[in-house]
Amino acid sequence: MELLKERIRKDGKIKSGDVLKVDSFLNHQMDTDLFVEIGKEFKRRFADAEVNKILTIEASGIGIACLVAQSFHVPVVFAKKTQTKNIAGDVYTTKVQSYTHGRIYDIIVAKEFLGKGDKVLLIDDFLANGKALEGLIALVEESGAELVGAGIVIEKGFQVGGDALRKRGVRLESLAIIESMDEETGRIVFRDDEEGSGTV
Ligand code: 5GP
């Protein structure tokens, strides 16, 4: 998605630990006009899929997921991160390791909002090692819902998550795939074929 790549080139800041900061339009201040375009692009890429629910993870996925959900005219559910020791009862739960903090935390979704008959599209801002998406997939599987695919705004293609998920057969669409980024020079190289498999 050219508009997004241009914005990353213009405003992205490369930090240590292979972290790309995009706080001026995605992760802190949010450019909702850009989010609308992102929503339309995911709708185009998953036009053939009968998505009836968007699932994301708090916090940074929520803003984008809302505008994606709006373009599909379906509800969005976000998995909550929780510190609670004893999680039981009316929630699906799994553990996720945070890329940016390294911590392991529980995520939960109430059973009333996900289940058999749902066709779920996962949405997140970044894909690095794939732990966040793996956690969301585990919740979808536990619920008996159908996983349609995953839409990622920025995939860091030099990290393992994207390849692992594609090998697993997950239909993954990333709007910008970064092949390499250099903290010293600020240079970002994108992969050309970010359309993924099965799309025009
Ligand atoms: P993963 O679980 O795939 O290793 O990492 C994905 C999650 O970590 C995303 O939900 C995102 O919040 C965060 N993340 C991973 N890499 C980056 C990055 O380079 N920049 C930012 N801003 N967040 C990242």
C-alpha cells in the first residue's frame, strides 16, 4: 500500500531492538484518514471472505481494527490483557509474550462475543515474531470460530512471525512489509510483493 509506505518513510523512526516507532500516525497520535484507507484496503483484499467479526488485541490494534470493522460493517472485539491470577469461567484465555516489553501476559475474550459460526479476521498494527497473532489464533480455535485470515499494517519481514504463520497456512495480508531497516542511516527497504498469496 503505497500511501502507507510513503508515510512510514516520512515519519517512521528506527529504534534499537529492531523497533520501528510510528507514534505520529499509528501508535500514539492516530491519522484516522489513513486508517479509513487501511480499512478499505483490507476490505478489498478480503472481499471474497465472509467476515462477520474483527478480532484484535489491546491497545494499539484497537483504533485500526475499528475502522477496518467499519469498512466490513461488522463488530470488532478486542482481546483484553489482564493481570488477574485466576482466570476462569466465561472467557477464553491464553498467554502472549510481548515483543516490546518481553513480559508474558494473559489475554482474554468473553465467550459471549466469540464462538461457533463466527468468521473472524484478525487485525493488528505490527507483526514481528508472531506471538500476538498466535495468541489471537489460539482464542479463535478455543472458541470454535473459523479463522478467515489476518491483516497486518506493518510486517517486519526480517523477523520470524510472517513466514511461520504463512507456513501454518494462515491467510496473511500485510499492507507494508519491511525487508530491512537501519538504525544508523534511517533507511527502510520494503518488500515489493506485499500483496500476499491469493490476491491480485
Ligand atoms: P509479535 O507478537 O509479532 O512479536 O509482535 C507484535 C506486537 O508487538 C504488536 O502488537 C505490536 O504492538 C508490537 N510490536 C512489535 N514490533 C513492533 C515495532 O517495531 N514497533 C511497534 N510500535 N510495535 C511493535
